[in-house]
Amino acid sequence: MVTGTAATRTARKPTTAAYKPHVRLLDAERGLYTVQSERYTHVLYAVDTLQGTCECESGQRAFRGVKQFGGVCKHMEICRQYHAHRLAYLAATTARPATGEVAAVAPAPAFIPAPAAFAELFAA
């Protein structure tokens, strides 16, 4: 009788998709956004980038104990990057010519592509 050892399979850790939240601009002047939760996709957190507040659990604790992203939650960091990207986009599209004339302001598009930093920042 021939006996053999069965090959043992090691279970692979399931890969999680990279966090790609839905970010919605509420008020550009006041820096108000809503960001989709990573774990509970039906939950939206209100983020105020100028006041530095977020409605998530970390934001309710005033970001105590948060070490990533300069001591703020990932929702705040996403909105800060989105806000900076949006301002840079608007500055580039409303550049003034050297003659001193004011260029026509192009309307902001409904969708602004996210910067590549998002993928690097929230890669699994």
C-alpha cells in the first residue's frame, strides 16, 4: 500500500479593495465636504477642512491617539487633499494673462479627477 502526503494549502489572506470613498463638496468657501465611510458604505461623515472637524469616531474624540496623516482621521486627510487639488485646478483654469485683463472664469467641472496620491495613500 502506497501512502503519500497530501499537499497542504495555505490560505491566502483575502485582499481588500483600496479605499475609494465618495467625496461630495457641500460648500467650497467654508471647506465643507461629506465623505463615505470605509467600513459602513451607507454612512457619510461631514468634514470641515477649515475648522478641522469630522463626525467620525476619531473626530468626536478630537483626534486623540491618531498618529497617521498628521494626527487627523483619513476622512479629513482625503478632504484636505481634495480641497487642495480643487484649488490648484481652479487656479490653473483661471490664470490671468500678462496684459492685466481678467480671463473668463471656466465653470468647475462636475467631476474633478482625484490625484494619484489617493491611490498611494490608501493602497491596501
